[in-house]
Amino acid sequence: EEQLLESGGTLVQTGGSLRLSCAASGFIFGHFAMSWVRQAPGKGLEWVSLITLSGGTTYYTDSVKGRFTISRDNSKSILYLQMNGLGVEDSAVYYCAKVLSNRFDSWGRGALVAVSS
Amino acid sequence: EVVLTQSPGTLSLSPGETATLSCRASQIVSSSFLAWYQQKPGQPPRLLIYGTSSRATGIPDRFSGSGSGTDFTLTISRLEPEDFAVYYCQHYISAVFIFGPGTKVEIK
């Protein structure tokens, strides 16, 4: 069974930094692109970032470019999201998701990031 | 940039009825890259439909998708109690994923 388990979510002050992790199991991690998707409280889904199989190429939504960095360790089957310069608008549940072609076919349960001013 | 609009915002139906959810794109998009997700409170989204009309693994056949161009539809036949949830459409283009705002299907 495929499993994705996020960790690292916490309360942080504006301007602070945080690193989220996502531990994958049940599939060959290095064979799939991975993404982070977030959901602000009571709001819809917003794609945040994508990393290719090898980690060689990354993509970001405009609002996090230059502040967030996605990375992966295929030897450990772990996905990361380094978040710097956090603002209240970044408060959300952050989901780790496995990318199959052009869709997300497996999701973690999410990590809550709360940014306080 | 493609924008996805979903309607209605909320759909109030009774178990056993049919739900018809709409997803409209601001420009013509590839039907190969249109997916639907279901999300229940406190849970992550679950992939239902990909490529406009293909059901994901384990999804019952009362869920069906259709459409092309700018207009796409998710149909849920014979609503079961567990189908009341929020549904999102999603499109992919050039390594960017876009979600619609969602349609909530609630019990009437």
C-alpha cells in the first residue's frame, strides 16, 4: 500500500522558516515526480511545487518562487519543502502528493503550517 | 493562464439522486489532462477521474466524467451517503497544476 507521511508542520512567526518532510513507502519513490499541494483553512486546493524523478528540475507556483525550495532524497524516499520568508498567507495544510503523469494519484494526510504575526 | 470555474458552488441533493458537476476552463484544454478529486472533511483529496473520463483504481462506476474543449462534467449517479463531499477539477499544463474552486455536494 502506498503511503505518504508528512511531518514538520508547526506554528511559526511571520518571516520565519520551516522545513516539511514527506516519507514515502509502498512504491519506488525515485520512479515518480512528487509535489506539494496546500489548502488554507476552509479554502480550496492550491498546487505549490513539483520536482522531477531525479530532482534535477523543480517548478513552483508564482506566490512561493524565491521563498520555497522543493527537494528529494531518493535513497531515503523522502520529499522536502523548505519554506522561508513565511507570511500569514502561507498558513495551510500542506499535502505531499505522488504525481502520475498529469495527476495526483496518492496523497498524504497533510501537515498543518500556521503562520502568526 | 488557464482558470477553472466550477458550478454550482453547492449542490443539495438526496441519496439516490444524480449529481451533475461542471468544470469550465477559460480556454480550450486537453481532455487528457483533466482530473477530478473528492475530498471529505479532515481527509486528503482522493483521485476519482483522470483523462476526463477514466476512473481511478477502486472508484465505483457510479462516478463518470465527460467533456471536451472548455466544458467538463463529473456525474455521480445514485448518490450514496459517502458521496457527500467537495469535488475539485484539476488541469495540468507545462508542469503547472491548476485546481478549480470546488463544488460541495451536500445532503438535502
